Amino acid sequence: MASTPSANFVVGAGTPEVTQHAAAEVETDKRRNDVESTLDTPIETAFELSQGTVSDGLSRTDTRVSFEQPIGVTKIESLYMVFGKGWKLFFLWLSIALVAYVWSLAVITTAIYAAFATSFWGKHTIIGLIAVINNLISAVIMPILAKVCDIMSRPAGLFISAAFFTIGYIIVAAAPTIHAVVGGEAIYTAGRTGTYQVMHILISDMTPLRWRGVVLGCYSLPFVLNGFVAGLITADIRALSMDNGQGWRWGFGMFAIIVPAAVGPAIVVMFWGHHRAKKLGALSLASSSYTRRRILEGESAAPQRTWKETAIWIFWEGDVIGLILFAFAFGLILAPPTLEPITNGGYKAASLIAMFVVGGLVFIAFLVWETTYARSPICPRRLLNPTFLSCLAVSFFHFFSGQLTDAYYNSWAYIVKPEWSDRNYTFFSNIHNTGLCLFATIAGFLLYWTKRYKYIQLAGIAIRIIGEGLNYMTWQSNHQSDAMLIVAKTIISMGAGFIMTTTAVAAPATVPHRDLAVAMAVLHMVPQLGGSFAGSISASVWNSQVPANLKRYLPELSDKERANVFGFIRRARRQEPHDLVNRAYSEAMRPLFIAAIVSSCVAFIISLFAKEMELNSNHNNVEKHKEIYLRNKDEVTDEAILEKVEAAENKARIEMSNKGQ
């Protein structure tokens, strides 16, 4: 059927029958309850049956198997039944667009303010530590939000994310110490990452494979506009150059008001849709297991639990133990490279050695727990098909390459280009995000036209390598012209846009809808982990090389004066002789530029072995019978929905009766 960029798929009466990967059959069969047996065919469904072939790298069973679907997935599928063509669907997408705009503006501006917030206390050097902490938090929060989206609902996950987003900004804006800044950034990073993930899950819920890249690209387009708007905002509130150095507080504080106002409409409209779907019984049309429970238990179809039972259930389903072990393991492993410059004895210090050893032991415990004891592991084995693993590896090295230089790149550019105004510096700082989002949208249209992803992904990695090669040349002062810096960042952003879109579409396409949230969490979590490793490495290089270079090239300064240059980027920008300051900082960036090129080359090699797939009107490339289309208004009236609910439950009664249930 024809699809549109904003097409929703609607679950008709019957079962969302799921065909599994062969590797997951035994595990799933053990957990299956007899009451969840499969209905023969749907009564009337938008997930139409097809006999299409399976993409390379995936296997399917001959018998279409059904298993219980998470309530969050059932809710989002039932939501589509009450959102046909008309103002409700338009308002839903408009609210998503509003979230996209505000989210991008927050990301662009606050990334700039962060350097000046730390520099205000003379602690600019901890930018690397903050990057490690934030990447680790981003990695941990993703599987948590995926669990919330599945065991509760998508809007519940968005509400929690928005709350953290807002609270974090309030803390940073009012921060009395550098510790409050670090803590506030950690909190708003959790909220910002959660908002990003939930919105991407929601878009992937609602779009067919062929159009998904376009919609995800369009979701990021506000970065293009805000790349210019951010420069005007930072200049108007004098965030970078107020006499008292505290203009950044206004930059953070304004989002404490803007974020709730922007996210609120999306949360309200989705909760309203869920309420109407539940009231009309539309959940029965989204899940055969829900239909059976409704028949067996009456109107209260959801399992009835006490608060204690609910807490225990969430504890195991959310894999709380696994997440705690994960956070502690990588926190202990990644912290030492950042702490080494400020620790007596460096890596020989007992405290850093202990962190490495304990971190390694905790990581082993994490692996044992996840593979042996976890009831609902962070990364289920059924996700690990060749295509998903390939995209995961490409994304890992892509993020690793970027984070090697990104943590300190803007600070370096600020220092080596003292002639730039605050506005021009902000414009330059936003080139990467702006270009990435513009080219991500272009990549989305290429996916739509070609219905393939592999060679677009390869082209993106190759383009990024070229850009990083040009970026490497800028460590030399004679190659630090405005044109060279801008062209290098633009080409890198082009490659990044192609990589991000192709992996975001291809990887989740290899799993059934019930695993979408978890798959996207893993797809985002592992690269963030790679970013944490890279940030830790870059912090170690920066914090060791820059002070050593300053001592070599500015021997006339006292240790205290050099420490002030290193701790305050405004001071470094004004310090004379500036050509020697430039040399000290640029030589520290050189090894990071080289490592970024090597990492991207590894990603290119891995991508060569990826499996191609067809991007069509299906929701994913595993459940071939799930096709997405947009319903007319007369198909989502109360009467039409109630009629389908009754038909679904009557069919379920007959099937259960025939099978002796």
C-alpha cells in the first residue's frame, strides 16, 4: 500500500503475530504461556500478510509464532487506531516538531555555555571529565528509558525525561559551585538523552522503513535553523562575554521554562490517545494476549498487582542489577585517564590502580549476570543478528572517532581564532550539528529513492574520512584559515549525517516491533559507551600535553601563570605571544586528529561486510505481515472501533473454545 511520511500503522483485530529469529526460538518458547497461542489469521489488520523474502542475515521460522507483547508496544499500536487522518494526527506531529525544535536549540546553545560555565571557576580542564560522565549517563539511561517505554508507555518515558531535562537546567543556572554545575549537567544529560531516545522510538513506531530516514532527518532539521539562531541568542544575552562572566546562567535558565512548555503538548496528546483507546477497548486490537486476558478476566485486562508486586516486577523487568553493575564497571574503568593529571603519582597511584582492577572485576560480574541470571537482559540475544551487529559496530567507531576530538575542539578553535566574534564563534561551533542534520535529511531521501542503505552508509564513512584528513591539517597554524576550518567540519558533518541515518533505519529494521525500544537503546547505548572511552582518552591527552607544551613554549611564565592560562580559555585566547599558545594547544590536538582518522577507517572496513536489505512499506524487515498505512476518519470513529473490538473478542472466544481453553 502507498505510504506517506506521516503514515501511521494501525493494529487491526487479531494478533500481532511475530516471526522470530531462529536463535531466539528456544528461549521464547520456554517463556510462552499456553494461553498466548496463536490465532490463525487476523480479522482485519493493517499488518497485512505477505510472503516476501527475508533480508540477508535474518532467519525466520516456518510457523508464524506469537508471544506476549509489552504493554507499552500494545498502547502505542492502539494509539494509531484513534488517530486517523485529521486534526488529531496533525496535532500529534506538530507537537513532535515543537519538541524537535526546542531540543535542538537546547543542545546547540548549552554545549557552548558549558565551556564557559566551567571556566568561570577556573576549572575548564574538567570538560573532559564531564564528557566522560555525560556519555556514561547517556549510555545507562537509554536501556532504562527503553524499559519504561515498554513496561509503561512512550509518553510516560517522555514525561520522566522532560522532568530530568528541566531540573538539570535549573541546577546549572543556579549553581553556587563547580560541583553543582557537574551534577546539573549530569541530570539534564539524562533528560536530554531520554527525550531524544523516546522521540526516535515514537517516530520509528509510526513510520514505514522506506520513509523512516526522511522523517528522522526532518526531525533533526531544526538544527539547521538553530545553528544561526543560537549565535544571535548567545550574542544578545552576552553569554560568552559578560563582564562578570555569568551570562551562561541565563542561557541555561531559559530552558527551565521552555522545555516543559514544548514537551507538554506531546505528552498530553499521547496520554489522551491512550485513554481513548483503553476506554473503547482498542488495546484488544493491538495484542492477542490482551484480548485473551480481557475475555478470561473481564474488563480489567491488565495483570492486577499490589504496589510491592509492581515494584518487584519493575526491578526484574528493568534489569536494575545489570544497569547498576554496568554503570559502576564503566565508571571505574573510564575515570582514571581523566583523573590521572590531578592525581599524585599518576597511573602509579594506588587509587587509580584500584579503580581499574575493581572496574574490571565488576565488568566481569556484569557479563556473568547478563548472560546467566538476568530475566530481562539489557541486550537480549535475539537482537544479535549480523546486520544489527554491523550497524552497531559502525556506530560505535563513528562516535568514538567524533568524541576523540569533540570534547575540546570548540575550546581549541576559540583559542586559535581570537579574531572571531562571539557570534561567529557560535556559528562555527554549530557547523557540525547543522550540517549533520541537513545531510541526514538528504540521506533519508536517498534511502527512500534507492530502497537500500549499505552503499549510502559506505559513502558516508568515506566522506567523513576525507573531512577528518582535512581536519588533521589544521593542527598547523598555516592551515588554520577560516575556509579550511569550515570546509573540514562541513565535510565531516556530511559523512556523519549519512552514517547516522543509515544506522538508525537499518539496525532497528532487523528486529520485531516488540524489541524496537530495546534495539534502539542498545544502538544508542553502545556508541555512547564508545564516546566515553574516546572522551576519556582525549581528556588524558589534553590534560597531559597542553600543560607540557605551555611549559615548553612559555618558559618565562611562572607555574601559577601557566596554570591560569590552562584553566581559563579566555586567558589563553588573550595570552601573548599568541602564536606559541596556538602551537601548544594545536600540538595537543594532533594525536587526537590522527586517532579519529584511524577509527573511521575501521568503521569503513566493518561496513564492507554489512548485509543489504530492502526498505519498503513494512514496519520492520522481520514481521513481513506488518505494513503501515494511514486510516481514514470513518475508520477511527467510536462505532467502528467498538465493532472491531467485538469482532476480535468473538474470534478469540471461538479460537480458545476450539483449543479447550
